[in-house]
Amino acid sequence: MSLHQATVEWRRGDQPFSDNKYARAHDWRFDGGAVVRGSSAPSAMLPPPLSDEAAVDPEEALVAALSSCHMLFFLAYARKDGFIVDVYHDEAEGTLGQDERGKTSMTQVVLRPAVTWSGDRRPDAAALADLHHRAHEMCYIANSVRGDVRVEPR
């Protein structure tokens, strides 16, 4: 068991609050000093400047966390199996919708990793599928979400 922490902080400043026209931008602070600007996703209900288009919204963060977790296990298994990965590029996509309980949730995340290999030993289609399968099975984040997480290697 391990503990993972993040500090999320929003400050109203001098902006009104009761009129619902307050900025949703805030900071995520992580150990080691990393600070990421967060915000609600820009929408018709929360257009800029109520939302910060340059910031990371929670939905994007979940998709990135799933992709990153899968990638880290994939790289570990590839190395263990004697393969050399030069580039791992994933254009992951999440879909927010209604789940079986009628609640809005991330109903599906699709990972689309493209891997560039080097060296004399490269995985065939079966070995590549096995690497992705093992990575998906071990990914802590994928094991923590209710929605469908699919891996569709490119």
C-alpha cells in the first residue's frame, strides 16, 4: 500500500461568487514541486473566462492518467521481454456520457498507442498484444475506474 497526495487550491480573490460567474481555474500541486493549472472544461455553460482553455480539466486528467499508467507498465514489460522502445505515442480519448446508473461519468477511454522500436528483437503481433494486455491488467488507474478502458494499438 502506498499513499499519493495532491493539493488542489482555488481562490476567489475579489471576484463575485453568488452570481455563479466566478472563474473555475485553480492549481494542482504535486510532490516534487510540479504545479499544473486546472479548470473546468470549457462549455456553453462555462465559457472563458469562467473556464481556462489552457488549463487541464479533470476529464482530461483522468484520460492522461490512464494513458500514462498503461504506458509505464508497457515500457516495463517491453524492457523485461528484451525489446527496445524508442517512442511511445498515445492519442488517448475519453467519452463522458450516461452510465448504466443514469449518472454522468467517463463511460469509455480508448488508448491508441503507437510504438517505435529499435534493436534486433521486435515484437510480433501476438507479443505486442500480450504486452498491452499485461500492461492493462496491471494498470492501477484502469483497475480503479468503472467505465470501459480499451487499448487499440496503432
